[in-house]
Amino acid sequence: MLGASGVGADPLALLQALAARRSVDAHALRPPAPPPEVLQRAAELTLGAPDHQGLRPVRFVHVGSEERAALGELFARAAAATGRDASGVINARERAFTGPGLLAVVVRIRDDVPDVPPYEQWLSAGAALMILLQALHLQGYGAKVLGGRAARSEVVRRAFCTEGEQLACWIITGTRDPAAEEPKPPDMRRELLTDWSPAPS
Ligand SMILES: Cc1cc2nc3c(=O)[nH]c(=O)nc-3n(C[C@H](O)[C@H](O)[C@H](O)COP(=O)(O)O)c2cc1C
């Protein structure tokens, strides 16, 4: 029997699975990368993110293994354009090969929608990003969000984005090496949920 959420008999088991997600560093990610159907399912789930006026501020661009060398050249060009030395350029090229799977997170933050300020759109994009990470996790794949210089480079932005879009970050993904060190549980000391009381008048 499914409840209104569609979760079924054991919602706590699902919550436990969601709570177990941790970012997986590049060195702990192994092939295989998530196949297209897993990525597609995860991307479709992100449409459930709260999205004021349905602006769809985020989309995901998959970089296939065949395209990594071209991405490496792009990263190298971007590094050279910002004046990095030869070893910096080599490092930048190598970063394109990080993780068995790679997605670019592209956002469009509009400033012409009076009722939806940019911070709401960023929140929506972040919510979509988190859904994607959880959807990969629940399908058995590890992932980590990475920023870095390449994401901020205009050379790279132009290769992934249309006018008005920006490359917010990358997601590396793959299969978590079972021998890798267990990620630390989150720090629960902060008060995450409190009850509001109005100030005495
Ligand atoms: C937009 C964004 C960019 C990030 N960039 C990096 C990065 O470049 N390098 C890094 O080590 N962590 C980066 N992080 C943090 C990791 O993705 C991750 O959240 C952090 O390691 C904590 O792990 P947890 O998700 O398991 O709590 C970034 C996070 C976000 C949201």
C-alpha cells in the first residue's frame, strides 16, 4: 500500500538510504560511471525541485569519455588564457579526466522576473542539484560536486552555455570503491530545526 508520497511500507528505510549519501572524492570513484538511463532518471527527478514560476534555472550536460580529450584541450586553453605557466596548463588538461563520469551544471539566473529574485532561482538550482546527487546515490553511484577555475573560465563557459547561462559547477560520478575510507558522518551539533517563539510584547 503506497502512502501519499508513494514510498510504500518502509519510508524509514528510504530515509536511512538518503541519510547515508556522502560526497565521494575522485580518488574513491571507479568505473563504471552511471549509464545513460541512470543519468536520465536522475535528471528527470530534478524536475521535482521547488521552482517559483517554473523558470527551470538548471540543466545538466554530460561529458562522455570520448569527449574528455577535447575537454582537456579546452581546460588547457582556459588555463593559458589566464596566464598560468606550462605546468599549470598540464594540470588543467589532466583535470578534464577527473572521475569516471562527468556532468556540467549549467544555470540561468534571470534578473527580469520581479517576483522571483536571483536567490530564489539559486535555491531552486541547488535543490535540483541535491536531487540529482540523491538519485545517483539511490541507484548505486557515488558523486561529488566540484567547482574550480575551469568552471569560472569564460573559455569553458562559452563551450557549454548559451547567452545568459553560467557553468555553476561540475559533478563527478562513478562507482564508490568499497575499499575507500568511509566518509565521515555529518556534524549534528548545530540546531537544524527549532521552534519559533514570538518575542514577548
Ligand atoms: C557548488 C559547489 C562547489 C564545490 N566545489 C568543491 C571543490 O572544488 N572541491 C571540493 O573539495 N569540494 C567542493 N565542494 C564541496 C563538496 O562537493 C562536498 O559537498 C563536500 O566535500 C562535503 O561533502 P558531503 O557532501 O559528503 O557533506 C563544492 C560544493 C558545492 C555545492
